[in-house]
Amino acid sequence: MRQKNEKQKFMLCLENKDCEDLERRKIYQVLPDDEASEEGFVRVIDESGEDYLYPKSFFISIQLPIEAQKVLQAAR
């Protein structure tokens, strides 16, 4: 379970090949999933509002100010 004070992770989508629920150049919240990460995937809350696994290569990690993180989380 996520700790309340744990820093949120966000990634910028660079590629959405064959993925209808991802938009290029959009920021997505990433949920922790060590097992998926070891296999080259990230667990992303996509346009459907659900979390799914996508290739890490589709994204780059970004750091956002706390204020921006709050806005993005409230928009879900």
C-alpha cells in the first residue's frame, strides 16, 4: 500500500504504438510495481482511468512540483 508521504511518480508519454488509452506528450501517474519494472514495464493510470502495464520505453520519468502533482491527482 502506498504511503501518504511517499513521493508520487509521473512519466511523460513519448510513444503510444497500438495503445488507444495513451496520448503522446501527456503526463501520466505511475503506480509502484517492482515485478513489472523488472520485466521492462510500468504500471500507468491511463485514459480509461484504470492502471495497466505499458513498456517503459514508451515513457520518460519527470519530476513535478508538489502543487502540480496535486492538480494531476485531483483530475483523475
